[in-house]
Amino acid sequence: MARRVKRKKGNPKAAIPTYREEGVKAARPDTRPALIALLLVILLIGSALYFTSMVEETPVVEYGVDAKLLTNNHNTEPGYDTDFVLIVENTGSITDTFDIGVKSNDGGFVITIEEGYESIILAK
């Protein structure tokens, strides 16, 4: 007859850990240079995007003027003077200089521009 063997009921075997307790093998490549290179690439791309967003585009420059007389009709006695008030408005997009002058005088009148107002600078 076959002989029966009893097993000892002693200490159970210790569980085998699923991780390695020994160090990383020397033959395995080091990942630190790759991480440093990745960090440098990220910094380079980020700084390039930051500096390209800071480029200011030149604004579109527009020029324009609106000139009109404050009143159209003046009555005066012959030989006397009268004043016309000219209103000049800068409709452009930047500060500009405007020269005030007489283009033509078909009526034979004496037309003078007040001193200091031959050239005016108007802000936008």
C-alpha cells in the first residue's frame, strides 16, 4: 500500500513581491537627458509663441479733414471789414498739420488769414 505523507503545517511561504528590490540594471538607458531635452523644447516653443504674440502691427493711418464756415452770410457796409470763422475738424486717425490759405479770390475781396493760424496742428 502506498504510504501517506503528512505535510507540516508551519510557516507559510513568504509572498513574492511583484517589484524588483534590486537596483536598475546598468545596461538600461538613462531617461534624464531625454527629459531635459523635452523640457528645453517646451521652453523654446513657449518663448517663441510669447514673443511672436508681442509683435505689434502698425495701425492703419487715415487722413481726413472737415472744414466749414460758422456762418455763411455776412452783411457789411462798403469799406468795412467782417470776420468769417472757419471750423476745421480732423477726421483722420492721427494728429495732423493743416495749412490754411486762400485758393482763389474771384470777387476781388481782400482776404487775410489771422496771424498764427496759417498752419494749425489738430489732434485726433
